[in-house]
Amino acid sequence: MSEEFSQVSDQAAVFYEEFLLPALFAQWTSVMLDAANVGPADRVLDIACGTGVLARAATERVGKQGEVVGIDRNPGMLSVARTKAPEITWQEGLAEELPYQQEEFDAVVCQFGLMYFDDQRGALAEMWRVLRPGGSIAVAVWAGLDQVPAYQGFNAIVGRLFGAEAERAMNAPFSLGDPATLSSLATEAGIPDARVVTHRGTTRFPSMDWWVTADGKGWLLERYVDDAGLARLLERATDVLAEYVTADGRVEFAMPANLLSATRTS
């Protein structure tokens, strides 16, 4: 994973778990596990597991006879993950150099991590290498920024307030938004018959303050935004992004994702 996006402070990992996880990531766990055909007694690998929302959901699926392993480059994320679910095996490591033997897992999942890897094709090839015959992989990436006007507006504000580098960091999650690009990466990685399907999703924050705090403190903007900057970001976002605020003060907007899946036949 790129050094720029992988190094998260312990405090940012806590914000990520508390603010970003329920708004962005939790809704996708069932979709991911269904796509990877995860069932009882399976051995599952969650790559770029973050604080572990998908791994925790997988544990419920596989039951006591199964096993879930979460791997992430970032020790801050893993620290939170271990606190939340000490029964899961958490390991620090690289997606491009998985420390596992061939055909160790019944399912391999990667939820919104592939965009940040230095060698995306190599990471996909590693996922395929450790997958057992009959097993499936599922990899989710966000759709293109042009499909998420709420973040188009948010990221533009970030650029005006904190500069092009900060805006580029916020644009990174959408960098694999073209389904054809994702499909080509799978083919180049040696994954045959991969399918890419776009799924609708809805991002929900309890308030505008919650949204701004989540992105300002939860990961990508941590190095660019101090408390004073966070206040400026909230003021500007409140003015510019009012169309995404519901009558009761919540923030809601469409945020689709592209899901790549494949089953290994031999």
C-alpha cells in the first residue's frame, strides 16, 4: 500500500472506526460476503482490513468451525481491530506480498483497499494465489468521482482551503472508478472470468459536523487539517453542500461501488 495512504495515526484510526465506518463501510459487508460465497467453516482472508468491520462480519458467517484472518499494513488500524475483536487473527503485512502459502483460503475479500496499493495488479495476483480451488474473491472499489457529486463538491472545498495535495488525497478513493479498468486489472493479474458489477449505496452521516469530522480526522486529511482548518471546512461545507442535508439534519447521498468477483475452478 502506498506509504502516503497507509500510515494512519492511532487517533485517526479511532476516528475512522467511530465516524467513517458506520457511514461508509458497514453497509457493504453483506454484499461482499455474498459475492465471495462465504459460508460456515470457511477460512477467510480480509486484505486491507482496516479496523476490521468486514472481518467481524465474516466471523459471524463462518462460525466456530471457520477462521478469519485480517491483514493490513497500518499498525494503528490493527490496534483498533484487536481491541474490537481479539478472537480474530490480525496480521501486519502487504497485500502485494501476502505471507501465506498457496491455496490457503476459501474466500479472499478486499473492501475499498485496492485503490491505495502501489502494485494493484500484483495485489490481485496474490489474492488469487492464496485462494483454494472452488473459492471466491470479492474486491470492492468506489465508483468514479463523477458518480458521487457530493464528494465532488466536498473535495473541491478541500482543494480551495488546503491545497491541491489535500484534494488529490481525497480524490484517491475514486481512482479505480472505471469498471473497465478494474476488469483489465483482473485479467492482467491472471484472474479468469472476473465479473464487475456496480452496486448502489447510500452514505449516511448523522450531521454535517459528523461528515466533516469523519473526513477531516479519520484518515486521508489528517495531515492537512488542524482544528482551525476543521472549523473552516465545516463552515464552508455547511454553505455549499446544503442540498445533501435532510429536514432532520442528517446528511445522505448516493455513493455507488464497483464489485469485482471471481471463483477459482482449479
